[in-house]
Amino acid sequence: MTEAPIRRPGGRSARVRAAVLDATLAELTGEGYDGLTAESVADRSGVHKATLYRRWGGVDGLVADVLSRAAGQPWQVPDTGSLRDDLHAITQAVRAGFTDPDGGAAPRNLILAALRSPQGREALTGLFEARHGLAAGVVTRAVARGEVPEGTDAVDVVRATCAPLYYRLFVTGEPLDGPAARRAAEVALAAARAGAFAPPP
């Protein structure tokens, strides 16, 4: 393993960051937060442990940076022309992402790790703010089409849509199946249409 530059933009520094964050996510997927160590990430990434500590400060900094990278990655927001169909697409995408037999463990373990780390929790908040901000576009378009009242809080609609899914995933441990995802979308849609997310008259 070799030392690597810390702050040189692009080039080798970018490759080092990608290798370290990929290794961190792989370790979290297999071992969880309790099994995540700077040594294991260094071994997997081929980057010297001293570099990890100098650049990230330890495992909490690594978890936070994985989340920060995710927040900056593109995410395709549905645009079906119908708020109902858009909300269903969002809940099904969340369900698929967290329950996929091959890839679901990575995002589940990443969030569980973030909830145990102050740095990770802050980065997780940033990730959700970014994703909810993007997804809010489906509600903004619905307001323009007259599907929900003027003044509807678009981000709150998205939060209400996704909250039951995360409750099952990270609180109760109940199965997150197709019917649960559909109900979450329908309940949020009904509340939005009824004006629950709009200012009182």
C-alpha cells in the first residue's frame, strides 16, 4: 500500500477517494458498522491506513463521505404526468433499492451506520434533503396541474410518502412488500389532495 495525495483535485486524489469509499461501502455491506475498521478499508482499497486517518479521521468520516458522495449522484425523478403514478414510482423505487437480494444490504447498512455516528447522521440528513428536494418536483408539477391545492408543501408530501417505508425498514423490521409501498403512496396522495400539506384557509 502506498501513500496518496490528499487535496489535489481530480487525477490520483479522485481515484483514491473512489477506491476508499467503494471499499468502505463493501465493508459495511459485509460486516456492518461494528465490523468497519480503517485497517479493513485500507486492505481492501490498497490505500495506506495513515492516509485514511489523515483525510477522513476514522470510520465515522468514511461513512459520512460515502453518504456525501451518494447525495451528489444523479437520481432519476419520475415524471408520469400523474401525482398518483409518480408517488407509486417513488415508493417502489425505495422498496426495490432496500430489499433487492443482491444490492439491498449496502444502503440498509449504510443508513444503520449513519444513525450511530454524529458525522454520519449529519451527512444522512444532507442526503435526504438532496433526494427529497429532487423528488419534490413531482408535487410541484401536480400543484401546477391542479391535482393538489396551491401552497402544498412539496417536500413534506415526499417525506410522508417515504416515512412508512423507513419505519418498516429501520424501526419495526416488518417486511417492506409491494402492498405496503402502494399504501404509503395512496395515503400520502389522499392527504395531499385533502389539503393536509397546504396552509389552512
